[in-house]
Amino acid sequence: MKKEIKIAFKTPLNELDTVEQTYGCRANNPDICKNNSIPNVCAFEREDCICKQSSKAWKKQYLKLKEDV
């Protein structure tokens, strides 16, 4: 697992973050994430380090972080 792409949930947005995806893993505990290690879904498994199935809480957090910019 590439720990350098573990990103804190409250970290300011990355230019690749969207409502539907995050750059890196923003799960509080990636080891218990239901999408952990799923090819083409999990940031740890993708070459571009994009998580394609962010948590249900991510949309709300994304909008909050977007306001803070």
C-alpha cells in the first residue's frame, strides 16, 4: 500500500478532487474501507492515485472545502 497517498479528510482540496472522486485516499482508516485494494477503484491500486469510490461523507466535505478556497 502506498501510504504517501493517504490524505487527511480535512486537507485542502487537490486540483484532481471532485464531488465523485479524490486524489489519494481520504478514508479515516483505509484498511477497513470496503473499496480497499479494488483494481481501478482504490487510489492505492490506480496508477493515477484517484479514488473512484469516495465515502458518503465526501460530497459534504468537498462542498465545505470548496467554500474555504
